[in-house]
Amino acid sequence: MTVARILWHDSLKSHVTERLRRLEYAFQRLPIYFVTACTWERRPILNNADVRTGLIEFGETGGGRGAWLGAYVLMPDHLHAFVIIDDERLTLSTWIKSVKNSLSKTLRASGVPAPHWQKGFFDHILRSGESYSAKWDYVRENPVRAGFVKQWNEWPFVGEIFDLEFRDDRV
């Protein structure tokens, strides 16, 4: 092996080792997920008191099923939420399906015709307390950036059910 090839091989091993170390964050026992779900054709149907009440009721009962809904923002056409899922009892996909079904029931009762939701959702596992804070700071400003309010806390469709905290299982 030439010197150049040995140096490249050593730097690759170092890169792979660092990358594998970062993967440990993805395998936390109870990770915090950041999720976004959008309405069908981005219809503005989520910013109403009944939907907010339905989301709160759904979130408050989630712990018994293995899901803890933290901070959330209901925008007219999408939902942002932070949630911890106990993957021994529930999957994130099942939880998203349940929250969509629950809110669809509320929307139907309010006379909003289906379909209500786009298929699928966006999710991201948070890997540190800093990313949770940074992501929440950004997300809660959505109503301000959209021009609905001057301060994020004036938006009536923002809240928190459970106070989630990033926990590093490696320590």
C-alpha cells in the first residue's frame, strides 16, 4: 500500500467512526420527533378552536398509548408537532394516522368535507437539546412569518401538552 492510500484509508476510517458515533443519537430509547402533516391541497382548515380542542384532547390521552405530544403549532394548512413515541408500544406512522383520523372526525363534525390530509408526513429525529430549542424557536414563529400575528404567543393555535426534554441515553 502506498503512503497516500494508507492516509486516505485512515481518514476514511476516522470519518466512518465519527459517522457511526453520530448514529447513536438516532437510536435513543425515546427520541423526540419533529413532525409536519399538511392538509389536502393545502386547504386552510386547521386554524379553528374545535381542531385545537380536538388536538389537545388527543394529546392529553396519548401517554396511555405510548405517545407524548409536546409543543405544537396548528397553521391553517399544516400541523407542526414534537412528539415522543414509545416504539415498543406504537410506531410514529400509527400515531400520525391516529392524530389525522382524530382531527378529521372533528373537521367532519364541523361540516368540513373530506379529504382533509395529504398522504404521508415529514419527520425528523432530534439529536440534541439545542436542536429541539432551535427547531421550536423557528416553528413557533410560523404565524409571525405568515403575517397572522406580530408575536408568536398571540397565535391561538400554538401550545404544549407535555413538557418534553431531550435525554441522552449514552450518558
